[in-house]
Amino acid sequence: MTTKAPITQAMVLAAGLGTRLRPITDTMPKPLVPVAGKPMIDYGLDALADAGVTRAVVNVHHFADRMEAHLAAYPRLDIVVSDERDQLMNSGGGLKKGLSLLSAGIVFVMNADLFWIGETPGKSTNLQRLAGFFDPAAMDMALLCVQLEHTTGHNGKKDFQLDSNGRLSRYVDGDNPVVYAGAIVMQSSLLLDAPDDAFNLNIYFDKAIEKGRLYGLVMDGEWITVGTPDALPAAEAVIARHTEKA
């Protein structure tokens, strides 16, 4: 199951308020909070560029002017801003609005505040593997997932159960729980029937599960989320360990 060409388009969800990260986010947007000296969003933007993406839409709301300035200076991608200053659209509404600024086709979707480090040098990156895994005939969405023991800063919640065929269901019980790692491959047409106002993307996860069309791929490396200020030292310690190894 491989795509015929690299995926060159992406949507990055970056418009959240980051309220749990206060007081840091009282003075800056969450995606620009530095983790080990690098703005959080740049980990994801770099991963997209490394995977062959050339054009990305990023939605903005909180400290939108600062986000726009940062994105305009980011060197590796052609970035288009989806402006949500007037109304936050939640994950699903923000994605639908952003996809309208891209060409129809297969796209990556990324969360701006979740990232990973420690991929195996010389092997395909996590996003390249996810692109190759995605089969539009069988899947509505392919989600990058991570096992709990490879997470830092996570609250321990098990999001999905991954079966032996790679199919995902909501976690109730089972021996292969995984956490959603914040990256998706999907056809942009999936959201053509979606409402134009705010809604949560989880609705489409559940629709895909009902049809047996939500699939997951376990990522390589260590996954990091920084939800609160006290999560920063742990995140930076993991990054430092991997930097020393490299």
C-alpha cells in the first residue's frame, strides 16, 4: 500500500488558546513556546518538510500576528495562513476551512503542539511511513499512533485499540492500546460534507470506526506533549538524551 508520489500538502492545526500552559501562553501562542530552544511548531513543520511537503496551511487565532510573522520567516515550506481571529473553528471546522486553501488530494494533518524525536537515521520518517501506509480504497484516515511507554508528558489516557490488521477502535480494553500522536493522512474530500461551523474532528474518527475505515501506524521514536508548564523540563530532558546519542 503505497502512494504513487510524495504527499506535498499539509494542514497544521495551531489556533488553540493553550490555556493549560498559562502563564506562558499569557504572553505568546502555544505553538511558539520554545522546547529545548526551538518553537514547538517548528518540530512539526520540520517533520513535514523532511517528508516532502512543500505547501502547508496553518490556522491562527491566539497572538495571530506573532504566529503570522513566525510562519512568514519559516524557510522550508510555502505557508498559507488560515485566519481564525474572528472565530475559533475547533479541530474539525479549522481543518475544513484550511483544506479549502489547498488543492484537492491526499494531505497530511498535524497538530502544532505534539511532536516526536528519535526516528531511526537512514530509515523512512514517521510521516513518510504513514503516507506509504495510507490506502484510500480501504481507509478514510490513517493515524500516526504511539505506545504509552514511548510518550513524555502524556496523561496516560489510552485513545485507541490497534488490531492485528492495523484497524483502530476506541479503547475499551485489549492488549494493544495506543495514543493518537497528532498526525493524519487523508483525502481532503473526506470533509466535503462537513459543516462550515466549528466541530470536533473526533466526529470523523468515530464515523470512520463505524465503517471499519480508521487505521493506525505505530511511530518510531519518542513522542512529546507539553500541556502544562511543569511538562517542559521532562520534554527537554528527553530531547537532551536523544541529542547526546545522535
